[in-house]
Amino acid sequence: LPLSDFAEGQDTEVVLFNRRTGAERHIAGGSKLQGFKPTAFILALIVATPIPWSRRWRAVVGGLVLVHAYVALRMLVFLLAAFGGDNPLALFSPGPIGGAILGFLSWFLVLSYTSWLIAPLPIWVLVSLRTSDWPTILQGRGRKSDAGGHVRS
């Protein structure tokens, strides 16, 4: 059974309301794209990184904290864009430069379907990798494996 009357993949409804003007806006969204995909992607990157498990666990904790900060930033930009500018919901005017910056951030973080793939990459590098790890990571380049998947030197 569907959780709502929204399109497939949209399980969240955000209702924005301005008491002063009485303006109201309903926006359908999906928690899968907003939170699940970037979280799953960062976890997959960290678990697949060839580093000791003791460091992986710390990277998982740090990665989860930072990816949740990214999700919160997306929500903040969404709300600032919805309540700023020239629309009936507007609570403030960001000005021409602020509006341009907010428009770009809204496009990149909220409206783009690829930001959930891009944002976890620097988080993964930050929490998982050290300078001393690069030789180990790059060591696998050019190595051949036999039919059984065993790496030959």
C-alpha cells in the first residue's frame, strides 16, 4: 500500500505557511533522495576503502555525522529559498547578491539529483584517507588477477 497520494518515491510532504500573508505551499519530497542515498553512499565508500577496520569504524562515525550535516544544510537552503525572495511566502529579501548565491546553492544542493553523489566524496576523503594511505590504494593499479579472482604480483 502506498504511504501517501504522492508519486512513487515521494513519501514526505512539507507544508510551508506564512501567517502574515496567509500564503501556503505544499511540497512533496522523498526521504530516499534526501537522506538515505547520501548516507548509504558514504557508508559504501568507507567500507570499501582498504584501511584497517579500527580506522573504518571511526570513519563511519565521522562520515555519518558529516553526511547528516550535509542533509541539514540541504534542508536549510531549501527553507531559505522558500521563505526568501519575491513570493507570497517570503519572510525576508536576500538582496541581489544573496539571492544569486541562494539560487546557486538551491540549484546545486536541493534541485540537483546528483548532489547526493557529489557531496559524500569529499566527506569520504576527509574521514577515511590519510596521506600515508595513497601508496596502498594506488598499489592495486595495474595488478592482474587470475580466473579465480586472485591477484598476481
